[in-house]
Amino acid sequence: MTMERRPRARAGSALAAARWWNICCLRFGGPHRAGRVLTRLAGLWPLPYTPYFSRHAIAKLVRRGYCSPRAHYEYDELITGDYVFIGQDVRIRQEADGGSITLGDEVIVEEGCHLATGVGGRIVVGPKTYLGQRTSLSAQVGDIVIGRDTLIAGNCGIYSYNHGTELQRPMRDQELTSAGPVIIGDDVWIGRAATITSGVTIGDHAIVAAAAVVTRDIPSFAIAAGVPARIIGLRDQQVFSVGSAARA
């Protein structure tokens, strides 16, 4: 029995040491140069490199979370909650006079995502929401507000603005227009490569199919698909009412 316990004790000591190492590195990590070096060191021990997706767990070791040293930041006002994960090659950009970008607790922003605000636009992402790889959120003229526990797959595009279409002016010179903010509720699932246009509201617990183009509101519990997206079904509301009652 003694021989069985020793390897477990050694493994436990190694894990505790690795945890201590990661916490020390992440505690002083950040977007500045020294912080990027420390973040890169997090996860290098005891393994040569920590597999990419296991860094989600590292983000929960310290309240400031994990910001990849390969992410790119151009902002004046970025507000992040606790345990936020920002992956490599993410671009967070706040243009001149652009609004704030807010990421709630335990938000995951995967590799290659692009979050940008311009004049008259801001981005708010609720707690525990997931932004898949290479998804783009661009808020100008209007806001983008996403609720909690929402899953947005990779390569999606969410835009709170459009271009003018006057014939007398080249497209590149057109002024930006907006039909209103984009509002996405709680516990929504948006499939891969879907596009959400300005002025759209997607209700709680709705599903948007892959590659759909949403130009009109989607009510709660609805399933929408197609170009332009239309409602093709409804989810079982009773399941959610029972779950909500249990949580309450």
C-alpha cells in the first residue's frame, strides 16, 4: 500500500507546484510587455507547452483570467469580469470615439476573434458566454448586447450597422446607417458562420442554424434557419420553465 501511495503523493505535489507556478505567472500577466512574457510562461511547467484548449482551465486559476500574449489590443476602455479567457490572435479594437467593450465573468473569446467598436457603438458580452474561433463583433452607430450562457460558434458575424446605398456616391464613401442595436438574449445558440444584422433581437433560448442570415427578430425558444432566416420550429418551453423554477 505504501508503494501505491507514493506515486499519488508525487503526482499531487507536481500538480500543486504547477498550479502555484501558473498562479504566480498569471497574477502579474497582462497586455503590457512584461505581462505578455509572464503569461507565456504560464502553463510551460511541468509540460513543455500546455495544449491550447487546456488554457481555459488556467484562466480560472486567478480572477484576472488568461489573456494570450499573442492577442492584439487597441482600446481605451476594456472592462473584463473575473476568469475571462482571451485566446491567441484575438483583436480587440476601439476606434476613435468608439464605445466601451465589456466582457462578463468567465467569458471565452476564442482564437482569431475580432471585437471592434466605432462611433456610437459599444459591445457587452454577458457572463459565461462563448465566442467561437474567428467570430467578428463590430459595433458602430448601434450597440451589440449579448446575454449570459450564450454559445456563438466560429466564423459568425454580428454587425450593428450597414452602409448607405445612395447611387450618387461610391460605396466606400457612404455613411454608416443602423436599424438599431443587436440584442441577443440568454442561453442562445448561434450556429457556425451565421450573420446577425443591425436592429435584430434574438430572444432567450433561441437557436440560429449554421450559415443563416438573420435580418428580423427571432422570438424566445424559436429555431431559425435560412437566408434570410425564418422560423422553422419551436423548442419545448416546458423544459425551460421547469428548469427556471428549479434554479429559482
